[in-house]
Amino acid sequence: MQRFSNGLLVAMMGVAMALAAMAFKTEAEQVIAQQGLTAQHYLQIKAAGLDKAQLTYADIAPLLQQQQHNPALRFSQLGQSLLGTPIWQIDIGNGPVKVLAWSQMHGDESTATASLLDLLALLSTAEGQHWLQGWQDKLTLRVIPMLNPDGAAVGSRFNSMGIDINRDARALQTPEGRLLMQAAKAFKPDFGLNLHDQNRFHAVGDSHKQATISLLAPAFNAAKDIDAARSKAMQLIADMAQVLAHELPGHLAKYDDTFSWRSFGDTFAGMGISTVLIEAGGHPADDNRQVARRLISQLLVMSLNSIASDAYRQQPLTAYQQIPFNRDGGIKDLLIDKLQIASNGQTAQVDLAIDLDIEAAKHARIRDLGDLSIYGSYHRFNASGLQYQAPKAYALSQPLALDEAGYIALLRQGYSHFSGDASLLTLNTSLPVLVNPKRLPGDTPQRQHSATFLLVNADGVQLALLNGQLLDLASATLLNPLGT
């Protein structure tokens, strides 16, 4: 056996360690191309300042300006909105296969705008630059973040003319719609990524799970025929489904595939563009849809990898077809199960569905009642042994300083809200307090009425539902605080 001196052995170990370190560095740089964007890596690269329920152009403008210093990104102004806000397009790569991605054509659907800014943020890192080298000669990506900045500024689905841009693909009456069509005709994309938000009440098929992401290869005619372009979109979605099955199993659905001849996705599909609709949905304890934002960022990276490598072509169409459709209204904000009600001498045990206006936190309503066992929810409470009691007002006739203990005492006495001059009330509690609420339910809960009433048993009032927030009087805690 050959022997080495201690010095030589140490030197050889040093070389081996150096080579190992170099190999690790290369592996770290290649992990995005090989495995996609991991959740852990995403947290390191995501764009700052975008964890908001609603994004406006003022939120993204500084980030876009910062990214203009990246030589890999070619910025140009596509045009401007009706009110004069710039609409940008950013080109990346120089390959023959072209991918067009656009977001926020509905001004109040901003989740994927953040995801597009995350993608740009990734490309400003060393790992992102290395990843880009792997596909920049194969693909050209064109990104249009925030197509509807005027709607975004006021949190509206529509543009400043009151028109839904996504129903303007044929008439092209809006300047923003004309710009998107202009970009598509000039760029001639092979693939289109149409980025939207859906409401938080979509469920996955017949399950009780939220459809946090919904995908669709939109139809190009009423018969929902499948041509070569739509087939490729379906295969790409099947590839996306594998990522989502790993990242958030059970929360992927397929969006309604009814042909919409006025919509851009369906129109682009008819132009031979392999179009994929990506809808960001709700998730528990995630009012600002940061879970969906991360998942869309990961899908963007994965899609570019798949298109550049042709990996999506290995997917069978059955993998797309097996994705369950989403079910609008399948998820409720709060379900109160097995609550006893009485009417005209008859009693019944019913489930109640409560919808919250979490964006404005102004009004919660009773959405439905009866047997609601088919629905899922963000919060659920079993009210077995409890009975509905109608709301009752405490009349304000003189100044009242209300602390937590005094408030709980009034609730136990059967008062659910205050009436009269609100200026007489001084609040020294963080619990929700209602003054002069409107459209209260009567002797029984009623659909579309305010979600405000009491839950009682033989020992008295146990819980109070106060504008959709369920308060446990024994612990003075909210069982479904807003934002969870």
C-alpha cells in the first residue's frame, strides 16, 4: 500500500474539500433549473413590500425602476392607461419560443403581479442569472405587469371607463385592451400565461378544501375542441399539477371551461396561442394571498423550465382532464353547525354559513342555512346544545365607558349591540362593538341579514356573533378573528 506523508495528505484533503465546495456552489446555482424554485429559496428572493391585499402602480413602480438596472431585462413602455399611468413590458431572453405573461387586467386582482415582480427579483440574483443562462437562447419571455393600473388605484375590477378589460378582446374599446392585443400580435407568443385572482369561496371539486390555485386551458370555441395549441396548454398544466401536488396537495382545481368569446384567454387560444389561465385563490390564515403568490412564482419558474426543455410534452392529456373543477361557493368564511332555532312552535337544528367582508371589515351576512355539510370553511364551530337568540339593543341615553368586563356583562344579559348616539360610548376594549347595526335578523336567522345574534343554553348566553366574529364569553376571545 502506498503511504503519504502527513503534509501531502493534508494538501490532498484541502484540494478535495475545495473541489467539493466548487461542486456544491455549482449545484446551488443549478438547483432552480433542476428542481424549480423551492419554498425556502422563494423566501430569500421574493420582492419586498408587496404583502398587501391590494397592489397599486405606486407599490410596484420603485421595484420596476430598480430592475431596469438589470441588463438581462429589456424594459419598454407598451403604452399608458386611460388616465396616463405607464404600462410596461419587459423582455427576457432571445430564444425562438415565445412566452407572454400578463397580470392584473382586473384592477382588484393583484396577487400575480407580485409573483411577476418576484420573478424579476429572482433574475437579479446570482442563482437567477445562472438559471437564465440555461434557457435564454431557447425562450423569449415578455412580461406585462399590471395591465389595469387605473382599476388597481381604486381597487376595481374595471378600468377607469367602467369596462371589464377581459370582456373587451373583440370590441377593443379600452386602451388597455388594445395594448394587450397589440403586444400579442407584435410578439406572436407560442404560450400565454393569463394571471388572475378568483374569489376565496372556490372549493376543489366536492371537497372541503380551498382552491388556492385554479388552472385552465381555455376553449377557443363553444364545442371546447382540442387543437394542437390547446393540447400543449393542457400538457403544461399537467406539469404544473405535479408541482402543486408536492407544494400544496389537494388545493388545485380546474377553472370553469365555458367558452367566453369576449375574453382574452379564449380569444388568444383561438389565435393559436397555447394559453394557460392561472387563478390565485384563498387559503386559511392568508388574507393577502401570499401562499398563492408563492405558488404562482414557483409555477412561473417551472413553466419556463418545462417549455425550454419540452418536458411538458411527456404529459398525457388525461393528467389535465383528471384535475377536478373548482366549485364556486363551496367554501364559507364561517360555518356554525347544529344550531337550534325555533319558529311557530317548531324547532330545527341547522347549519349557518357566514360571509365576512374581510377587505373592508364592514359587514358580515348570513349567507345560507340548513344542511350545509357539503361545504368547507375557513372557520367552523359546532354549536350542538346551543340555541339561537335574536339580537337586542342596549340604548345609549348617557355617557358610557365600556371596558372588557363591562362589555362581557352586557352580552351575558342578552345585549348584542348598542343603539342611539355613538358619541356617548367610550371604548376601552379591543373586542368588536356594534353601534346601530343595520339589517339585523329577527326571531330566527335569515339569509342576507346581518351576522349578529347570540348563542345560548340553559346557563345563559355562551357566545355572541358580532358582525361575523364569534366571541366566546367565558374566555373573552374571538374564535375566528379577522385575518386568520
